[in-house]
Amino acid sequence: MDLRKMNSLTKYPSILTYHKLGERGKLTEEITEERGFLNECDRVYVYEKVDGENSRIIFFKNQFGEMDYLIGSREELLYAKGDRIGNPYGNIAEFLKPIAEKFIQNNVPKDDWALTVMYQESYGGKTKAAKNYTDNKTQAYRVFDIFSLTKTELDELLHLPNEKIAEWREHGNQPFYNEKEKVGFVKSNELEYAPLLAELNGLEFPKSLEATFTYLKNFEQTNVGIDSAGRSEGIIVRSADRKQIRKIRFEDYERTFRK
């Protein structure tokens, strides 16, 4: 297996801000997705944005037909089952290994299954915002996205050159689970996941800078405190099909409205 290609196709795509960034990092009144969340028939899901290290567990079927796994940060692969890769960065791999091992013990690969990528925020511990979640540097995680591929899909992708794989990823082609599928997955596997804070129709979601900032203030305190509960980083807002997903952070709006 080409680990460079596997790393590329499983990287998590960047999430845009809800309002466009202007000069000096201040937001403008222009919405990144010009129409906003305007479809009244679409449900909009508001999740807490957990402030830690973006990480991923990559489950795949190896050459023996067994379930195997890799653990990575946002940018690189850190660990492969059996210490085939070893990188201590951020204590991410060491912390997530028991979760990966438990998943393998409880799941049997299906004939057409080839890959599942589970994305989580690893937070607390020694991360920069740990003080908002823990007083004694305890580490925790919260799953926020998942996608899977069949053997045919994975083989086709791995036969592409690296630049085409990156293009596939950056154009939003990773087949992420919808809300129902994601919730079913995390509950059936007894995983911790980013808390759902609100659910509303697309037309109800605020559009102006001021109205959005006012709405954001409803979620100032974190809901994922480990042994203490400080400030939240903000929220992630997404449509049911995940075609629209935007981040709304306190620091961006506070910078914008600072006199």
C-alpha cells in the first residue's frame, strides 16, 4: 500500500468560515456560501467546535483480509498497527490506540468493505486550549466525521496519481456519512462524539455578522469539559447532507467587533 496516497485521500478538508475574511483577519458581511443556509426544507445542525488536535483513525482491510489501522494527525500518519510507523506527536497515537483496538475487536470486515476513516478532535492533555477542558491535563476525544469506501472505490483512488487524489479530496468527494449514519455509527461503537447543540431549518439561521455573533453567544461554555468546563471555541454548522459546512469561532467575531 502506498502510504503517501493513503495519507492524502484521508486528510480532512479545510472548513471555511461562515462569513468571508477581510483585511487584518476581520470578517465581512459577505457570507462565504452566498445563499447561506436558505432552504427551509433543509435541516441545519449546530455542533460544538472542540479546540484540540485534528486526528484520524484509518481502518482498512489488509492483504490477509483482516481489519488493520493507521492513526494520523491532520497532516501526517503517526502510527500503524504493530508499530510499523511510530511518531509521538501530541500523544495522539498513544491515546487513540486503545480506541482503534477496541473497534477492531468488535467489528468484522464485510466482503465489499475496504476503508473507514473516523475523524476526531483529540483535546485536553497538552493542547494549547486544554485549560478550557481540564485542570489536570487529562486527554479526551470527540468524533465529528466518518466516511467509508468499498474495495472498488479504494482501488480506483489508489491507482490515481497523488495530485489527482488531492484534487478529489479538495473538491469535496470524500463520501462522508450523513447525520443519521454518523450518529448510528458512533452509538453502535460506543464512541464519544461532538455534541449537537441545536437543530433548525436553514431559513432560521442568522445571516448578518451581528446576528450571527449574537447567536454564537448562546454557546459560550463548552459542553465537553473533562474535569472542568471553560470557554467554547465556537460552533460548526452543517447541512444534513454535509454539502454545506462552516466554522463560526468566537475569536473571529470578537476580533471583528473589537473597537
